[in-house]
Amino acid sequence: MHPIIFFSKMDFSQSNLFGYIEDLQELTIIERPVRRSLKTPEEIERLTVDEELSDIERAVYLLSSGQDIQGTSVVANLPVLMRQNPAETLRRVLPKIREVLHVAGVEMQLTAAVSFLTVLQEESVSIHTYSHSFLHIILQHLEHRDAGVSNAWLETLLAVIEALPKETIRHEILNPLVSKAQLSQTLQSRLVSCKIMGKLANKFEAHIIKREILPLVKSLCQDVEYEVRTCMCRQLEHIAQGIGTELTKTVVLPELVELARDEGSSVRLAAFETLVNLLDMFDADDRSQTVLPLVKSFCEKSFKADESILVSLSFHLGKLCNGLYGIFTPEQHLRFLEFYKKLSTLGLQQENGHNDNQLQLQTLEQEKKYISVRKNCAYNFPAMIVFVDPKNFHLELYSIFFCLCHDPEVPVRYTMAISFYEVAKLLNSGVYTIHKELVTLLQDESLEVLDALVGHLPEILELMTNGGENSGSESKLLSIPDLIPALTTAEQRAATSLKWRTHEKLLQKYACLPHIISSDQIYYRFLHRMLTIILTNNVLPVQKAAARTLCVYLRYNRKQEQRHEVIQKLIEQLGQGKSYWNRLRFLDTCEFIMELFSKSFFCKYFFLPVLELTHDPVANVRMKLCYLLPKVKSTLKIPTDKHLLQQLELCIRKLLCQEKDKDVLTIVKRTVLELDRMEISVDAEQLEKEKQQNEGRSTNINDKMFEKKRRDSKTSSVLAKSITLSVPGSSSGTSAGKDDKKSKLVRSQSFSTQALHPKYSNIDKCPNKQNSLSKLQLFISDDSFRTHSTGNSGNAAFPSSSSRNLFNSADQKNNGNKESQSRKMSIKNRKSNS
């Protein structure tokens, strides 16, 4: 909506009225191009292409008679055509693209450069075919009048050079380069030649570079245009790596010395940076006699007449000081250290002879430059610790460290936060000296600074509390007295901001606190805060991070009362919470518990509360539970958790029997298949104990039966003499029926002998019971209680026993009917015999 403007006084005079009309006419003129941009039927007809044309024919047609936007689309689609039909694309489409590019606009030129590079990277054709078909087109457009187009083609060519064979490079690129680098050529041509020579230096042997490339390099280093001299100076690093140390000393170093004294500031800057990058290739004599005087000259001029080099000098100062460390005299060492200190506070304090009015005259450009200088000093601070030796940190650099950590500009403090871990590692036993600065950065008003510091917060805190010699056996808390308030403040500031990723990262890193502070401090200051975040925060990643960290705190808490309190709150406030969102987070928390705790711990406290969610009224909760059930089952051990396994099986029956949501039911069926394929781990020790107990019981039973048989044998012998009774087949049939009945009862004991959970007591009352059980039978196999060996460890695993047990009630009913019928038949036979 547009803002409504209220005029304090409306003037409807004739002059003003005409003014309003003119304003309205201007608005209609502005809108006219919008109407004109709509395509007419004739234009639409011209843009329409026959759908029956093949991709190649359509591309050729659009390049020949289409508009520019259509041609650009074809060029962008060139990699796809090369993948589908490279031969026809090279024969018919590429020649058309070559023709169109001569008169194409900037957009099509840039698109072509990218497409040609993509074809090279995808290796759609061999490098020989690519060089024959594409290389000439690339070389033709290197000197395009538009600098952006020229750079795009140059980037493509430099990538092609990496893949081309030497002979092709020599004939197609190096030989024409001799004429292109001449002073008579255009500025753009000479700039392109500089970059190509830097790339070619790594493709040929040193003697070829010396004979064919170095003469061109010297010529371009002395070019009349400072842009060419700057560009060639920046390529000297690549050329030095290609020709080796000796030629670098005799050819490249003299050129760098001359360029370092160039009248152009950009040339001097390029020479300085190249010198720093090539320090490793110079020996001690070159460093002391050639490089060091140049560096001293740079430092002296930077504050006076050449502030353009100040930012670059501050960025490379750490590398420079350590590279020249071996040749410094004590006086030079102190001078460079003082120079670094001066740069670290540049723009923060008044110089001698300056007053407030003069400081106010500093331009915005200077302020930005000074901020960049101090930021670079913060970046180089670890290198300067090495330069002065960590033992001298407190005396030489602590004041600068304090200033950089309290710098008024965020980029400077951000850089210090990033490098804080490196500083702590270097200080080692002296890390206690920067405790206050850690607290300061944790309480920084900028969340960017906090985010940078949190990246290595666990490592920093570990060094702070345990890394130094001075920590000894002192209490962890005494090492950093203000740490806990700083950590809580940082978390609260992150929580109230809109940067939830910083909050999530912070909560993840706070999982290290059990190694840093005491369990009681965590319980009273952090653990309940994590539970509050889970219950009240609206960002899912933040809630999950808080849940995992809470589980870590619970894992390291050894006080049973506190543990039980937290477990009870998790179950009541999350698992039984009124909001379905909290119940979902309870399942997330249970996943973390299964990850961090033992299986027995989960089974003891969380197994049944998780299964209770099968009755949840929200389908999403039941669905998430189904996804979690395989992990839940993996926590069980047989025979210890046999009753829990039965509860799990009953939950599955409940879901299959009564679930009405089709999506949840689909997932339940998939989960049943997965559960049936799973193997449950066996507690070998417990199994052996039960086996021994069963063997003892069976021995006693056998002894009693033997005694009974022995006593009855005498009686039976007497009765056999006096009474002769024979019923054919009755004895064997009765014993067989008893054995069969006994075996069926043993098969069904999994459910019949165990007390059911009250919530599942009415499971057999569900409608369509037989239909549901038949469905379940499709998903559960019939090979239960098959024990598999798991190796030499003595543990064994077997599949779920749910297959047979779920149908034993039906089997018993059928067996009962058969047995009753057999009894009736036997009675009838007895009556007839009598």
C-alpha cells in the first residue's frame, strides 16, 4: 500500500490544478512502457517454434532466425546438447554459434563463455576434439571491447590451458602470444598476455620459459602503462615457481626491486605483496641485503606519503615478521613490534600535534581504512605471539590484545573472536592471562562476535580450565570466576534475538560444560533452562539442540534425586504434555537418550512412557512413534526384557487393529516388516542362569516321576494278573493328545502367563479381530524363537517372538474344540463296549 499524504492546506487555484494534471500525465507516461512490453499476437507467432522439430533442428532454427533471447537460450543449453548428441551438435549447432557470437551482445557472450567451460569440465568430448572445435572461438573473443566479456573468456581459456597438451599450447597459444604482447598491441591485449604467461609458467620446463617467456615478461614489466606493469608484477609469483630458485634470484628479484620503486602506487603494492609471498625462495643474504631494506622503506612511507599500502602492509605483517625473523637485530625486532602496536590502535588515539578539530576532518574513507588496518592486526595477532615468544606475551602484547578485544568496531572484535582459540593454544600455561577477555567477548553486544567465539568454545574452555600449569588441583570454578554469568547472559541474548542459528550453535556447544564446571552448577543454572527452551521455544532446531544438551547434562549427573526429578519432568511435561508439539519433542528426547545412555536405562525409565503414545489422539505423534519403534526394540534384551517385548507386540496389535488414519496405518505396516526382520540381542549370562534353573527343576521332576513309576510298577503287576482290560488305540491317542496340548500351551505362554498393561487389557475386544489378525499375519513371519549365534562373544540374538504368540489364543480355541470332540467319542465307545 502506498502511504497517504495529508496536505495541511489544499490549493485548488488554476495554476496548481494544471500542475496536478501535469503530474498525472507524467504518471501515465511512466506506465506506457509497461503496456508496450506486452507481446502482440504477431510477436508471439514469431516466437513460436514447431514442436515436431528435434532439439538440434530447433537450436539451428533459433540461432538462424530467432531473437537474441532465444539464441542465448540455445547457447546456455549447449552442454545438454553435447551430452545428448555431441557429433550433430559439433557439426550443425557450433558453427551457428560461432557466426552469432560475432554480432552478439554482452549477455550471449557471457553465457557462451560459461557454456564452453561447462563442456570442458563435463568432458563431453575428448580434449583433442575440444581444442579443435572450441579453442579458436575462445581465442577470437579474448580482446572483446567489454572488459567483463574479455575476463569471462580469459577465465575459460586459463581453465582450458590446464587440460591442453604442451604441443597444442605451444602452437595455438604461446606462438601467437609473442605478437600479442608487443607494445603496439592494445592495452587489453597486453593485459591478457600477462595473465596467460603466468599460467603458462607451470606448463613448460625452465629452459623453455627462460628462452621464450622471460623476454616477454621483462618487456611487460617495463610497459608504459601502469596497469600492465601491475598485472605482470602479480604474475611474477607464478613465474618464479615455474623457473626455480636460481632464475628467480637472477631474473625475478631484480624486476621486483625495480617495480617496488615504481611511480605508480598500485605497482609498488603489487611488488610488495609478491615479495612477501616469495620470501621462502630467497636465501638469508637476499633477505637481509635486498628484501629487508625494501620492507623498511615501505613501513616508513606508509604513514607519510603512501597510505595506499597501509592496509596491505598490516595484512602481511605477521607473515613478514616471521619470514624475516632470523635476520632481525634486536633493534629491528623492537622496531617492527612497535610498528605493529601502532597499527593496532590506528585511528583510536590522537597523534602528537593533532587536536579534536583535526580528527573530525578525517574522511569516511580514512576511517574505513583504519578499521581495515586494525582488523588485519587482529588477524595477525597469533603470528605476532610467535614473533615475540609466548613467554613475553603479558609484557609485550597483552595491552594490544586488550585493546583489540574492546575495539569499538565489530569487524575487529569479530576477528579477535575467531582467532581467540589460536591465541589460547599458543599461550598454553599462560592462558589464564586472557580469562577476562573471554568473558568480555561472551558478553559482547554483537551476536556476530558471539557466533565467531562459540565455534571453538569447548576447546577454549578446556584450555582455560585444564590446559595451564597454574590450574593444578584448584576447583574448576575458581579458574574463571565470571564464566557462568557470562555463559547464561550469552544464551539469553541469543534466545531473544532473531538469529536462531546462533542460538542453536550455542546450545550445541554448551554440551561441553560437564567437563568444565560442577554438576550442581549445571543443574541449577543450565539444566532447567534447557527444559524451558524445549517447552517454550518455537524453533525446532533450537528445541532439538536444547534436548540433546539436556540429555548430556543428565548423563553426567550422578545424584539420583536430581536425575529422578528431571526424568519425571520429561515424562510429565513432555511425554504427557497437553501440546502435541511437546509430545513430539519427547520422542526426539528419547532418541537422544537411546544414543547417550545404556539400553537398560532407557528400558527402565522411558520404554513404557514411549509406548503409551500409541493412544495419542494426534496422528503425527503416532506416526513419529512408528518411525521410532525399531530403535525402541533394539534396546531390548532377552530374557531380561521379555515382558517389555510383549508390551511392544501388543502395541503393534493395537495399531493394526484400531488405527483409522491411512498414512499412519501404512507406516505401521512398514514398521512391522522392519521389526520382524530385526534380531533381538540375548543376555547370555541371564540366559545361562535360567537354563541352569530349568535344568535343576527338570531333574527334580524326573526323580519324582521315577519314584512314582517304581512304586506303581508293583501295583500294576498285581493288577495285570487279576484284570485284563484292552482298549485298542486309546492309550497312545490320549498321550499324544496330551503332548500336543502341552506343546501348544508352551508356545502360547509368552502372552498367557504375563500380566498385561492396563491400557492394553481390552486389546482382544477390538472389532474385526479376525480380519486384523489375518492382516498382521501377512507382516509377521512364523519362525519365532530361533536363536542365532553372534560370534565368539557368547551373546546370541533371535528374531521377534511376535509371530506365533499373537495367534496362540486362536490355536488354543481350535485345539480345545478338537479335544472336547475326542472326549465325547471316547465316552460313546465306552458305553457301547459296556
